[in-house]
Amino acid sequence: MLIIFHRATLSRFCELLTSSLSSRACIVATVNRMMSTGCQDHDQKVVSKDEVIRFIQDCMCKAGTTLEDAYAVGHHLMTADYRGHFSHGMNRMQMYVKDIENRITDPAARPQIVTDFQAIALVDGKNALGQVVGKYCMELAVEKAKKFGIGMVAARGSNHFGICGYYTMMAMEQGLIGFNCTNTSPLMAPTRSVKAGLGTNPLSLGMSTGDGDEFLLDMATTAVALGKIELAIRKGEDIPEGWALGSDGEVTRDAEEAFNASLLMPLGGSECNSGYKGYGLGLMVEVLCGILTGSQFGPNIRAWKTNDRVANLGQCFMAINPEAFACGSKERLSTLLKQLRDLPVAGEEPVLIAGDPERSHMRKVDGEGGITYHPNQLKASEEFAKHMGVRPMKLVPKSV
Ligand SMILES: NC(=O)c1ccc[n+]([C@@H]2O[C@H](COP(=O)([O-])OP(=O)(O)OC[C@H]3O[C@@H](n4cnc5c(N)ncnc54)[C@H](O)[C@@H]3O)[C@@H](O)[C@H]2O)c1
């Protein structure tokens, strides 16, 4: 019971913290939000990236995965934390282990190709861990893109696969454009509805310039995550209009009412603010994930944080070779990103490119010699190490 309490507390806490101070218009606010997931300055300890992977790998192996799959999960979750997305990092491991313990996810399963037609393949994830399915599919998409110019692989029978950006980067590292998306448990009320019909359905697309710059968009298609509403409750604040509906189906500014109803509004908010575009993007993700693959879809996916049945999520992965199109696309992207960064600004903060806040966070982690976790997460990880019978994570002093 104690462990269960800590898991819930940790999960909620990390969601609250990772969601704090978000402002899409300001890098300071965005990076602060990322930083706020970590300890306050009174705790000068960090965990090296390798140690985070080692710890997650040990736990996943104990839960029954192969060493290779445990590494895949460990590397993925560490990367999410490294990039500042703590809500999708190490704190998710306990959810994955719980799903394995409850026989809801199969730790030994291998994804299988169902149909393979040149640049396209349909994969059955066989209820393996989402990161195992995701890595398999993007590797296949990259292989196809190198052969055919484009590779598109869609999977059913998958599970929560973490941050979309991870798979996008796999393609970018090979000089390709990466794209991927996933359907998720219903939490978003489509424009004009009063009931959740789609999930937060995130998507990601990225391309590198080849000279060190990149565009890496990685975003949910809802206005905010549920965690941002929890944070407002903690702070005793109202939420802005456009984030969520109350249980009466009306837009609410009452954080507690919004949290209890769990009806997120699509990206954009209400209809007059073009929320239907976010709804459209969420539905676009569902077409590529659930509709194409035969996985669960929309409101038929199991409710968030329930594990009464397998998730059977759908996911879609694409890799595109820019060299298959007009010459010089990387140079043009480099020019465009510079032009955007150099635009006159309204205030003090510079124009950003998607992916910049994450790169700032990674620079901070590198400068400090490791990832700074919130004390509550460290405490919960220590408890979890005992529960799993593995060596706890080693903390080292933060580099100055
Ligand atoms: N697997 C799942 O079920 C699931 C569900 C939802 C979200 N996620 C993941 O959660 C993570 C967070 O999603 P989110 O929607 O909260 O992200 P976010 O709102 O923090 O960022 C969205 C995107 O906007 C960019 N950005 C931020 N500030 C910017 C600015 N000022 N100018 C230009 N670009 C800017 C970021 O670099 C990012 O690409 C993502 O990695 C996503 O894949 C996963």
C-alpha cells in the first residue's frame, strides 16, 4: 500500500511540476517550467544520464524484460528527462512495471510485421512495451526511407510509448525528416461536445539543417495537459479560459471543477479561438494511428490510468529522405530558421524554434553534470529500488 501511495504521489507531483509556468511565447517561462521539475538549489545533487539508464534498466529487467528492451526503455525515459519533459520520463517507469506485474503488458513480446508493401508496413506490437514497438517501427521506417525515399510504418497492439520526439530524432540522426504520432486514452472534448472523444494525441515532426540547427516540433494536440490543471489547484489559482470544460459541459475557469471533469479542450480552446483546429489535429492523429491500423480508437480506448484491459494503442511513424526532393533543402531550412530567429521581437525574449526549449534544458543538464530530480521523485525512486530489489540511483554533486 505504501508503494502504491508513493507511486500515485510521485506521478501527480511530477505532472504538477512539469506543467508549471508554461508559456508558449516565452523561453524563460518555458525553461523555468522545465527547471521547476528539478530540486531547489538547496539540493545540489544530480544523477548522471548513464546512472538514470542503469537504474531504469535494472528495474525493467527485474520486471521481466530482456536487457535490450530494458535499455530501450531506460534510454527513452532518460532522454525525456534530459529534454525537460519529466512528466514522460523516469516517473512513467512505475506505470510500465505495474502494467507488467498486472499482466496488462507483455514484457517478452516482439513486434511483428503484419503486411509489408515496399515503403509501407503494418506492424502488430503484440502488446509489447510502447518503447519497444516504437523503436522497432521507426527503425523499419528509416530502413524503408533509405531504400524508397519514404517509409511509413503504422502499428496496432502497442502501449504508451513516451515522448514522440524520441522517434523523430531517430530519423533526424540519419539525415531524414521524422514524423510520428500516437493515439491515447480519451481526455479531450471535441469542439461542441461535452464528453471526451479523443486523447491528447501528440505528434512530432523534425528535420535537421546538417549544420547543428534543427526544427523539432513535439506536442500534444490538447490545449494543455491535465497536470497543468492540477498545478492551478495547488496554487489556488483559476485556469485560463480555453483549457477545459466543467462537468456541466461549460468552459470553466475553476481548476478543481476542471480536474474532476477531466475534459480538456483541444489546442486553441473554444470554437471562437479556432479550437476546432486542435480538434482536427487530434482527429488527424487518430486517422493515422487507430483508423489505419485497427487498434482501439477515440472514445473506445481504455480510460486514462485504468488497466482493466490491454491498451491496444495505434501509432504511426514516417521517415522521409529530403534528398529525394529538390536539392538544398537543409540549407534552405538553415536560412529559414535564422530568418525566424532574427525577426524583431515585442519584448526581451528572442523568437524560438520548436525544440529550442528542450535544447536549453539539455545544455543545463550537461553543464551541471547530470539530471536534477525533484526530492519527491528521488525519494520515490529509492522506495521503488527497494521494492524491485535493485541498487538505488547514485547521486553526485552538481558541477558548478
Ligand atoms: N505518449 C503520450 O501519451 C503523450 C501524450 C501527450 C504528450 N506527450 C509528450 O509530452 C511532451 C510534452 O508535450 P506538450 O504538448 O506539453 O509540449 P510543450 O507544450 O512543452 O511544447 C510543444 C512544442 O512547442 C515547442 N515550443 C515551446 N515553446 C516554444 C516557443 N516559445 N516558440 C516555439 N516553439 C516552442 C517545444 O519545443 C515543443 O516542440 C511531448 O514530448 C509529447 O510527445 C506524450
